[in-house]
Amino acid sequence: MKLEDLISVSGMPGLFKMAGNRSNGLIVEDLDTGKRKFIPMRKHQFSPLDTIAVFTTQDSVALVEVLGKMNEVKASIPPVSPKSDSETLRAYFNQIVPDHDPFRVYPKDIKKIIKWFQFLEERQIFDHLSNDEEE
């Protein structure tokens, strides 16, 4: 599995793997149970992780790269709690993406990125990614 295969669904916690699509929605697979369900486009919006970017002062950086950097430095710079105050979140994110634009990257965005990182970390997705890259 690649991070590019994962999507975020508005109104639903966590991340999902896209299993198929229909003209009126997507079929998504739960990463924990493997169960598939239909999610209608009328009620939800879908955001593939490879299309999400973090604003920087110059341009933007892909979310996949930010999550990869968080995974690389997690031993030396452990992620803070998503429930931390805005200053703590910003200080942590400054270590990960030092040139992020503080006027366009809000604390709620940083919280969501940290939650997604923890979601992937709990399911050991990063371990599977490194194995897939070696093959």
C-alpha cells in the first residue's frame, strides 16, 4: 500500500483506502477491519492524500512528504498531542516544515496532520511502506 492510495472522507474520522468508484460516490475500505462500504458524493467530499499540500512561504509541499519527514524524525522529535495548545503545535510543526506559511496553515490543520500521522503510525502503515519500497 502507498500513501497515495489513501483518502480522507469529510465527516468521517481517520483515513480510508479507495476500493472502487461509482458515478455517485466511492467504495472505501476500512484500514482496521477491511470492510468496504459505499460513501455517496452528495453527502461527503473526498481528498486523496497525494493531492493535499501544506502551504510554505515559497510554494507548497506535499502532505505525503510531510508525513514521511514526521516518520523519519519521530525518534528525535516525537509528535506532540493534537490536543496541545496552538503555540506547542506551531513549535513542533516549525521543526518539521520550517518554512510553512503561518498565515495559511492554521492550528486546526496541524492537529489534523498529527492525527493522521498517529492513525497511520498505530496501524504500522509506515513499516509496510518501507517494505514495499524495498521490493
